[in-house]
Amino acid sequence: MKDKKLEFYGGEWMSFIPFIVFLVLIVMTTFVAGSISNGALWIPAFMAMIVAFFFAKDKKIFSETIISGMASREAIIPVVCWIFAGVFSRILRESGLAGGIAGMAANLGISGTLFVVVSFIASAVFATASGTGFGTIAAGMGVLYPAGVALGAHPALLAGSIISGGAFGDNLAPVSDTTICSATSQGVDVPGVVKSRLKYALTAAAITRIGIIIFGMTSSGSGNPVGVIEYESVALWMLVPVALTIYVAVKSGDIIIATTVGSVLAGLTAVLTGIMDFIQIDPGSEVTKKALFRVVGEGLDRTVDGVIYTGINSMIQVVLLAILLFGSIAIMRAGHGDVKLLKSLGKVAKTAKGAELSIAGMTVTLSALMGLNAPAILAIGSSFAKPLSRKHGISPYRTANLLDAISCTLVYSLPWTPAIIYTISFTRDSAYPLTATQVTPFVFYAGAMLVVMIGSIFLGIGRNDNMNGRTIADFEEKEKAM
């Protein structure tokens, strides 16, 4: 079946029908609802394949193509990684680590703009450890934002800095879905990608800190600082499994090994320090909410809840979306749409620089339009960026960095994106409610990373990341052997 070409009425370009329908439905949904979520993307992704079905000449090949795409190793690797990473991420979120970092900083006398800088760093550390930009926003806006405005921080600057920290971690974390997607789509290891990405992420982070300080020095804060903020110092013990997990990820080169070790260590640390109970069957107690497992109900009517359940459940949406998108990618490939596109782009992307600009342009456009970055990487990574970059001899690590870094820019700063809408929802009942347009200008990391990556393209920096004497043929040969 893999050798059979999937023919469409209208020619090879019609194999892009799934992507065209997908984008049109996203725009329509965004226009009606104002924003879009992972769950809302299931419908456009599914409907895209339904529409494409009617343009396919051979319905049997069409069916087999979808199954092959959804069941491919390329699709399953990120799915498995997300499931393991989801549990580790949830344990960290429920442990109160962000609150411990915030309280410690506040009680050390840090306030105003300095607190904003600390909040950015704390959010970046938390996001890098947990791999979740949205989880970081939830933790930061729930704890850092109210503490910061009370300590005299500029509200919009503080909110933008928390988002920036989330974007930094989403971009850099070994357990981030974007890191996993970008690395696996190019056939390279996650730790190697993270190592080569450090120079971009740290440069953008330095620019972000400078921006925060400059604006903070020229603006007034929110109010009078308070003295002491209560926090659970025991939560800081969770930094130990965080550090060990990052170490194992970098050393082992296997994200499943790292997150398995991390989940076990984080769970044990949480239980031994009293942050969480291991098992608690008590439908009404507050302690139950912090348990690793919770059984609710009586008799045989029971519902499982807790960090393991919610950690896996939190990944279901992106997992299903990824599987559906890989079906569309398989359709496009079987219809030779990728070949058609590459031939056309070859007239524009005649050089390595042109290829990188094409990849960056498609990534930032699609992620900004969708308001989500992992699906954009999934749609572009293996079907477009991989063959184009290899044609021009660009390191697959460099391509993974382009996909990830570029996708973590405007997706975190445009007013209609879920990241901004999610952030301002935490301020509605606060003393300083914010609007999307107020926060957007202060997500400095998004602008800084976009400038850094575009600059690196024009300067040719990183084009041979981690090649170490290897050629593109070496990577292709390794893939064939797997």
C-alpha cells in the first residue's frame, strides 16, 4: 500500500485538501468563539479527512493510507512521550512548587520590578521542569500574580513575564510537547535538541530580562508592597526530583526513562515530605484533593481521580489531535503533495537560508493562526520541514530548533490566542483585571525569540548544529535501520 499513489480528482495539489479544510474551519471557529482549544481542533481535523474522502479516486487506498499514517512510528513516538510526561508534569503542578518559589522570593524582601524578574525566572524554571506553558501560566497567575501586584509590580508586565517564562520552558523543556514533536519529526534525540537550543533560549531570556528591567524602571507599579506572604517551604523539596529528571533526560537520551524516573522520584518526594498522600479513600476531605489517587463514591460506583489520572487525561486532547493530523499528513504524502510542494518551493527556497525562512514562515503563520504550537509542528515538521531542510543539507537539530523556537513566539503573545485569553481569565476577579491587548505587548520573550531566530537564519548560525562530522545521509541511513 505504501508504494501505491493516492490519486485525487483535480490532481496532486488536491492532496492538500485536509490542510486547507482544517485551516478554514479553524478560522471560522476562532471567529465565532473568539479562541480555540485542543478539543475544539478535533472537529476541524476530523472533518478535513471526511471532505478529502470525496476527492479521492480510490476509497480503499484512502482508508489504508489514514490507518497507516495514524499507526506509524512517527505518530506513536510523541504520543507515548506525552503520556509519560503528562504524569510528571501534573505531580509538579499539584505539589505547590511554584507557590514555594514565589513565597520564598517575597519574604526575602523582593518587590516591584525585581519581583517581576524573579517571577519570570521562577516561571521559566518551573516550565522547563514540567514542560507545560499552560500549567506554568495557571500556577504563576494563581500565585505569582496576586503576590506581585501586592508587592508593587506592574500588573501587565508581571502577567507578560509569567507567560514569557512559560514560553521559555515550553521551548526548552525536554518533556515539553513541542520539544518532543520537533525532535521526533526530524528523527533526532530530544537531549541533543535541548543542548543545541540552549544558545537561542538563553539569548532570548537575557533580552527578556533586560526588557523587563528597562520598562520596570520607567513605569509605576500597582500599589504598596506588603511584608510577608505565607507559603509552604516544604514544596521546595520538589526541586530535587526536578533537577534529577533534567539530568537523566540529558544523560540518557530517552525521555521515557527520564519522565519515569522523574515521576517516581517526584511522587516519593511529595509523599515523604507530606505534600501529598499516596492513597486516600475519603470523598469529602481536603486531603483527598492532594492524593496521588482518589476514589470517589460508594460501593461499585467509583471514579478514579488524582495526579496520575489527570496527568494522563490532560494529554488526551493533544494525543487525539496528533493522531488525526498524522492521518492528514499521510493523505498528503500518498497523494505526492509533498513532492509537488517541494518542487514549487525549490524555485523560491533555492538556498539553505531560503529553506530556513520558508520553514520559519510556515511555522509562525500556522501556529499563530491555530493559537497552538504542537499541532503546527506536527503539521509542518515531517511533511514539509524535514525533506526541505535535508535537501539543502541543514542539520536536523537545526530544523527541530527552528520549528520549536519559532512556534513558541506569536502563539504566546497574540491577543486571540488561548495563552493570552487563559492568562487574563485569572485577573478578572482580582484587584487589577487585565485585557488581552494590555498583556500582549509585555510578552517580551515571544518578540525576543522571534528576533533571535530570524537573526540566526540571516547570519547562518546553528545551521550545522550537532552534526559532528556527520552528513544528512548518515541520519537517513540511521532512520532506515530503525
